[in-house]
Amino acid sequence: MIVDAHGRRFRNLRISLTAACNYACTYCVPDGKRLQAAQAELSADEMGYAVRLLIEAAGIEKVRITGGEPLLSPKFDTLLPVIMQLPLDDVSITTNGQLVPRKSALIINAGVRRINVSLDTLDADRFRLIARSGDLATVLLGIEQLLAAGIKVKINMVPMRTENVDQILPMLDYCFERGIELRFIELMNMGHLKVSNQYAQDFFGMDEILERIGERHEFTRTDAPYDSTAVRYEVPDQGFFGIIANESEPFCSSCTRLRLSSNGRLYGCLSSATSYDMREVLTLPKHQALARLQRLLVLSLAEKQSVSFKGEVTVMKFIGG
């Protein structure tokens, strides 16, 4: 087992099925440019083998399937059942929800129990302005289908000062009514935001989020797992919400996440553009592959920040948000 000086090791793996996305969200990509598939993306078989090797070499316990937009990938239908059969404690998906109605039967039949849906507003016009694509009604339909099947849904919302902070309370009420835990994600200083003034203009931090919620609800802070990225709160008789406060209350010191990009590169930290190519590993006999992978994992773990997130020009959805 590989452990660093802070006692961190890799337990959670994010796998980006594709860098392509059917949205072009304002906080993810500049100028409405949609993310395209990366060159030489791993095949479904290669990605399945990579995950099996990482389980053995790093002790991965949980996998989150992400992107880009994972449901957009031709690999999704093939790979999901494979991942569900691996010796893991948990398999989950992060999606923008646009294709959930088309894929809900596959997701349900595969036995997925947890899905995070990225949704920043309940206003249809605002939805199109932020996502620059898609249809809100389709996303909401998909959420209802997942809930009806007994799948635990969380919604991820990125509050932005100039875009959607007036949606914080409506989103929270929508989630409480359906037993959904809403996660507010502080805007991350990544990609094009790192080299523009948009981040400073739009950042809306944890204290401001809590102040806005406090206008309507009383809440108390609750415990969260050791390596959780979210600070969790309970509103009595209503439900829970969380804040991923990467800036206001960094969680780097307990981070256990590793990311595998769609083109086979390992990222130990969102705040570092340094990555390590796993493609060669996939061509080696297993004993050689595991030995080589151990070295890559040591290097990847060393990329983690010790205290706080510093930001990076890397586009997060390219490496599995």
C-alpha cells in the first residue's frame, strides 16, 4: 500500500470515459467551445483492465464514472456492467443528466445505486445560458426516473455571483421535496478561469452560501467521512445539504482521489497539471504492469497539495471532475 507523509493513499478513483461533452458550461470552457473526444482515448477493454490493475496496485475501493459527459461515450454501455462486477465497495456516476432518460434502463439494470447530477438552475432560460446547450425538462425527467427506481441522487450546483445565486433556495427546496442531497460546489480556479477575471467576479463562497440559506432555514453542521470533500449540514425535518468548499475550507490533507483520464493518464491532484501515462502499463504482462504501475502511483501521490487547492489551467472535465 502506498501512503504519503500525511497518511493519504488512493482509495477513490475517478475515471473519465471521454473528454467530450454535450454541454459547454460557462465555468468549464471558454466561448461556448464544447469539449471534444481526446486523441487516442482508451477503449472499453483497456479502461476495464486499467481499473482492475489500479484496484490491485493501489487498493482502490470506490469508482466514480465521469467525463466529459460519460453517458455520451460509446464505451458507457459496455464498460458499466464490467465495472459493476469488480470487487469495489461503491460504483457511482456523475452526469449532466441530459441523456439519463435514454440510459436509465441500462443504469438501473446494472445495479447502480448512486448518481450525481450536475444542475445549476431550475430556470429553463438560465439553464440554456449556463450550459449553452441541453434541455432542463429532459434532465428533470431523468432525475425522476432515477428516484422512482430507488437510486440515490445527489445534485451538484456551482453557485456563481453573476449567474445563479438566486437559485440557491429554489434548488434547495426542490431537493428537500424529493429527498435529494444538494451539494454546492465552490467555483474552482481551473481552466480558462485561471487566466481570466471571471473567477474573481463569480466566486461565491461557503459563508455567503450559508448566509443565503439562513434567510429561510435553520441548520446545523453534521459529521462527514474522513476523506469526504463536502462539509455537511442538516436542516431539521427537511434534509441535508453539503458544500464542497475547496477554497473556504480545503480538504487536500485528507484527499484519497486518483483520476484516470480518457486517454490513459493518471492525475494525483486537480491542482497539478502533471500526469503519468498508463498506456504502456496496459501492454505489459501483469506482474510487470503492477510493478510499473506502483512507480507511477508513487509519483502521482506526490503531486497532491499538502494544505489547499491552488488552481490549475487544466480543464477539470478532461480529467474526471
